[in-house]
Amino acid sequence: MNKTDLIHNISEKSGLSKRDVEAVLNGFLGEVTDALQSGDKVQLVGFGTFETRKRNGRTGRNPQNGQTIEIPEATIPAFKAGNKLKEAVK
């Protein structure tokens, strides 16, 4: 399912227009992004938690030529599924 399919499905189930659903979805994604950029977590009880994690720097290897390269440390977004979501998917 992609974003367009999600908007269509929510629109059908809620009776809202696709334009309204898209505005709400874009607002939600923007708020999650802003929170993660500022280092906050977003917890949706039963669904899951969006957070950032630090990945340590390390030495890697270029697969094309085998040369050793240094991969810098990075902050990456992560999602941890909540119990209700895990149970629903089983």
C-alpha cells in the first residue's frame, strides 16, 4: 500500500474527502518529522513509537573495489511496534 492507496482507503471508510484526508495525513507526517528532528519521541499507545537512534561510526568496505572506507556515525529514525499492533499482525 502506498500513500495514495492509504488516502483512498481512509476516505472511503471515514466519508471525508480525499483532499481532507491528505491534509490530515500530511499534517501528521510533518508533526512526526518535526518531533524526531528535535529529538523527541512520538508514542501512539497500542500502535507504536517513532524515535531516533544513534548508529556508531565504523569501518566499511567498498564492494566495487574492496577499498576500506570510514562510515561516520549517524542518527536514524526508528519505529517500535506496540503490543496491540503486534497482536493484530500475528
